[in-house]
Amino acid sequence: MSPTAGELAGARGEGRVGVERAFIGAGCNRVVNNVSWGACGLVAFGAQNAVALFSPSRGEIVSTLPGHKATVNCTLWLPTKKDVLQVRCREVHYLLSGSADGIIMAWKIDSGKGEWTNALQLPVMHKKGVTCLAGRMVSDTVSIFASTSSDGTVVIWKMEDEQGTVGSCKVSCLHSIPVGPKPMVSLSLAVLPGQGGRLILAMGGLDHKVHIYCGDQSGEFIKACDLKGHSDWIRSLDFSLPVMMGSEEHSLFLVSSSQDRTIRIWQMNSDAVSSAHMTSRKEDIGIASYIEGPLFVSGNTHYQVSLESLLVGHEDWVYSVEWQPPTLLTDDEAHQPMSILSASMDKMMMIWKPEKTTGLWINSVTVGELSHSALGFYGGHWEPDGKSILAHGYGGSFHMWRDVGLGSENWQPQIVPSGHFAPVSDLTWSRSGEYLLSTTRIFAPWRSQISPGDVIYWREIARPQIHGHDINCVAFIECNGNHRFVCGADEKVSRVFEAPLSFLKTLQHATLLKSDDFDDVQVLGANMSALGLSQKPIYTHGARETPSSISNDGPDSIENIPDAVPTVFTEPPVEDQLAWNTLWPETHKLYGHGNELFSICCDHEGKLIASSCKAQTAPVAEIWLWEVGTWKAVGRLQSHNLTVTQMEFSRDNAFLLSVSRDRHLSVFSIRKTDDGAEHHLVAKLEAHKRIIWACSWNPFRYEFATGSRDKTVKIWCVQDSSSVKLLATLPQFRDSVTALAWTGRDHARNAGLLAVGMDNGMIELWNISGGRASTDSSSSGSSPLSVSCMLRFDPLLCHVSTVHRLRWQKSDSSVEKSALQLASCGADHCVRVFEVRDI
């Protein structure tokens, strides 16, 4: 279901190119009601300001939907999984999303054509963030849904699918319910049985009560009763479909979960009682009244509420409960399975069912994460057919299990998308172009176990570093296998990591490429120390030894963190394996900077590292040069007065280009010597009117580009190895330029593509060709520099926040010569890979 409309944009200038999505990696926002598994088979979740869609069957994110200006808190599919009668043969689905600024947006998803469009933005009714959405379809074309916000209001909405109109739906606000100073954080909506479409709304929040409201399709809801029993915040509510209980009328069940670690199941039966009996019941406050629960009236029917069961099993806050989705019977009736899924911060999901003989509710299935690095689940969800369950965790991760048993239940972990749950500040391709390293996760196309013609999916195959500080910059450096990198974080030390044997063999399985001989690699993996300050190597000769550090105190004891188990993966690893068993050992530390590291780069031979840190004075803003191998500081380059934001070596390593917050660019000549490196400042000039965020060299000649907050990109060249000249200024962009990447296409014409990333998340490709032929002063003649915009990426392909880095894969490592791969990362928590092809 990848989007195709609008991907291929027109171009002017030489040739045309098209771009396609190859990969999106993103984590889930750390919010309770963020995930929704739709009847169309797609899972929607918030990834920073975007709504991301992923396909569980393929295990990949298929698109991100832009539009929100604040963090997405909640999502809801219409029709829901409970609307099985309305889902039949339906190709158009709607997705609602609410954000932290009170905005609700509706998206139209055409699953038949594989297209999604922004249907509309709802009228602003909430003054603060939307925290929960709940709804149901009341007919084939009409849906009623509710939204709640931290502003203390619950709003009832009506959505009408205008099938005769191209495009969209109509949404109107029916009613606003003030709930007082203690907001509601969970909602559930259902249709009352036998009431001609009357609705019941349950809401719960900070006052520890479940509030029941009754209403009709006009949106007028009246409070019916309160359900008391929980002793902490109500975190989740879910109505079942009506259930036939023996010879009685249909009963409606409501399940609630709370921070008091308990789950309560409430049963609602229609009760034909007289008004006199109702009056006596209200006056009766005895024990019988408490056990039976409250009575309420909806239309002409009285309903008796009773506590069906109290479920105690979780050891921490229970963040979500959900009834198993109903199934459609042959006689066009929906059957509600008596099964409940719960998810908790105790790292467990449980399936609860009534025991066949006694009817007592018991925990029949428990799944979860045993890794000590997991921090619990924020929500659990059923697949529409009830065969899979999905959880999302504190670290933005997804966890999915599927029942693969034949005669009995056998729930096994499944492959799901993964990614960052915070802004991604840097990424780089491996030196051979086989995989992509962000800060710090490794993504690669998994080619193993596929047939010719099959789609190749990207997977996260390793998580080399787990760090207490935010990681700001990474760069690959030279070593025997070319799998060693240096990174800088919000600390004053650069750290060097080298690939262990387990990763090298996993990479060989994933890429099907013959790697170097592994006989010289003695490190199998890495262990994190108890305080999480460094990663120690696990050697191959000691891999089979029983770790003496493990005691009987359990895996979560602070004193004894379990040892990692480095593993060679023949299929993509899942979250608990990635978090602990794919670490790389730390081999060196580079001390010298006085503040937190901000930028780092390496020359194209991988033998010289340049690093910079956050700075407000000239002495602190100096660039340090480090020699790979000896790990000595061989130079301190002084030029800038504020933080150096990016650096890059020219393709022949003769020059180092740096740009800074002080609006200046500097070019240094670099020459390696036996003692390290010699350097001198070739040029320094004020290049832009605002902060310069990005720079990139032409891979063919001594030309380079700079991009700035002043919304301009300028092309420069080094003349005579002694000065810098401005060649061209591109037309002003729509927003601040924050990332640049230049790749070559035709050496003879000095033609290449310049990728430009902006603060609004948009990406453009510019064709640049011609220009000065050399740095020799005798070549006074120069062909004019030709600059043209070739492609503006479709917003559905782009980031929704600042693009932090763009990186082209090396041309000689692309699968096809006509296909280039461009990687990007940004503040929207996303890592993306695009394929750029000639058309």
C-alpha cells in the first residue's frame, strides 16, 4: 500500500528523476492511547507529529501522514474492529488522530487503491491536548465518536461518509460535556442492545470513577450513573458487543483497568422493573444494593449494573484492556468472544478468559519482555481476527505475538517495525554501503530467505550502543573489516566501537554478501556494565563459560544485571534481542573537548577523525583532529567563535570544510605526515546572514555547498588552494536549510545531485553541473555553473519536522547504476531511505 500518486514530480533542466520510499524506521510516541489496529489490517500510531501506518503482515511502516503541528496522542479507526457488519466488502476506511495542541484530523484510507488522503481537520473544540478517541458506526455511512481532553471536556461528534461526493466525509460537533477539574483520560462507546440505536458512553479518569452516560444519535448525552470500586486513575475502558447469557436478554459488558493494578468487568442487564421499585432501590443503601450495583434508565428500559469479576494479576499499572474483536457468523450476526487482553507496566500482556466449568475468569495466556532494559507496556491490541496481539512500550518499541499453535495455543514473537522514539540527529552509511547506522541503530535490507522477485524489507539488525546521554553524531572509521565507528554524545568524550563476530555473521546472513575472513575477530559481543557507563567485550574463547555474576536474586536485581548472549541471527531480531544481545564493544575513548560533542566526521580513508563540541567562545570552538590507530590528538584547528555545526573532508582528503553558528565557513588544508597531520587555514569568510547548519563537497571537484537558517544554499569553490569564491546562490527556499548531501552522476560534465533538507521536513533534489574545471590559476576559463530544481519530494514521503542529516549511499554500491539511495533522519524520530531513479 505504498503511495504512488505524486511521487514522480516534473523537472526542468537535464533529465528527470523519480523517488520512491524504500524504508521508514520510527518509534511510537510514549503515550497510552497512541496505537489503533484497524479493521483494514493496518496499525496506526503517532510518531512525533506524524501519524504512521504499518502493515503487520509485512512488518514495515508503509507511510507517514503529515498535518499535525504537535505530538500525536491518540488514533482511532472507523469502522472499528467491533463494526464487523459494516466492514464487509468495505474499501474506504477513516482514521482519526488527536494531538497535543487540541487538533483532531481525519484521514481517508482507500485500501483497495492503496491511497490515503487528508480528509479534513475538525473544528477546534478542545483548548488542550486530545488524550483519547472512541467511537462506533451506527449505520453503513454514519459514525458517532467522542474525544476527551485535558481541558476537562468530552465532545461528541458525528461523521457522515458522503459516498456520492468525491473525497470525503462530513463531521459535525453534536455535544460538549464538561466533566470538571479532573479530566477524563479514557473513553468507550457502544450501542445499547434492543434500543433502536441508543448509545452508551463510559468515561474514566482522575477521580477513580467510571461515569456512564446515555444518549442517542442526536448527541445529547445524559449522565446515568457512576461505577465505583477502583482506587486510582482509570486508564482504559472497553465495551463488548452484546452477549447472550443463557435464556436472558443480551448483556453488555464493560471492562475497566486502573493504576491500582486491577481490572474490573461490569455486566449490564436490561431489567424490566417498575418506577416504584426504582424509588425503593435508590433509598436502599444496604449490602444487597452495593453488590447488585447501580440502576440506570435509557429510553424505556432500565439497566442493572453488577460487578462480574475482579481480575488481579498484574504487578504494576494496567494501562489498557480490550475485548477480543467479534467474529462474523454466517447468519450476519456478530459473535463476541469472552476474552480480554490487558497490558501493564509490569512488562506483561495477559489474556483473560472465563474457566469453562466454573465460569471464573482466569489468566490463560501471559506474554511479555524479560529483558531488564524493557520498561513496561503502554497499550495492548488485538488483531481483527484475534490471532495476533500487539503491545507498544516505553521505549517506542512494538512487540507482537501470534498464535501459531495447531491443537493448542502457542504464542510466538513476530517481526515488527522499529525505530527511534526521540529526534535522530545523525546517520551514516557503512564504508561499503551495506547498511545504515543512525544514532545508534543499524538498519539493513534483509535479503535472506527471499525468492527472486520478492520485496526486500529493511530491518533493524543491531543496536551497537546503549547510552545514558543523547547521541549527537557518528562516523565510520578505518579498520580491518571496515566495521568500526566513532560517536559523540552529550558528554565530553568520543567513543570508538568495533563490530563483534556475532554482528559480522548476522550481516552476512542479512545481505548474502561474502564477508572477510572472521578468524582474526576474537570478540563475540559486548556486555553492558551495571552502571551502564561502558560496554565490555565478550571474547569467543569465553563464550561457553558459565557467567559467575548471575545469582539467584533474579534477572532484575540491581547488583547482578544478566549477561548479554551474543547471537548470530538467521532471521531479523525482535526487540528484546536487539536491546541486549547486539551490543558492540567499546574499544577506545577520545578525551579533549571541554563541552558536549556536537559534530564528528572522518576522512575518506577512515584514518583521520575531526570532532567539535558545543561552544560559545573561540577556544572551546576549536576542531580536534585524531589519528585512527594511535588515537592521539594530532591537531587543534582554530577559526570559529561558536559551535561548529558540521564538518566534511573533500573527496581526496586535501581539505576540511567546517560551518558554524557564527555564520562563517572555514576551509583548512590537511596533509598527513609521519607525526600525524599538518593543517593551515585556507579561507574563512562570513557566508550567510544566519546560522549555517549544513555543508557538503562536490565528489568530483573542489566545489562545495552551504545551507543556512537564512533559507539559502550557496555554491562555492576553492581557488588556487588559497581562497574561496562564491559561484552561485540558489533561489530562496521555503524554510531554513538544515541538511545537504551532494553526489556525483557524470564526472566528465561535473554533474551531480544536491539533496536539500529543510526545517519543515521537506526535501528537494537539485541538478548542478558545469562550473570551474580545476583549482589551477592558469585555467582562467570556466564553463558556467548550471543549477536547476529536479524534484520536490511528495509531502507523504517527507519528514514532518526538521531534517537533521542527508546521506547518499556510495554510487558504486547501489544495486543498479541508475538507482541511488538517499538516507535521511530528522526531529520526527524517523530514519528514511529513498530510491532515486532516472525516468
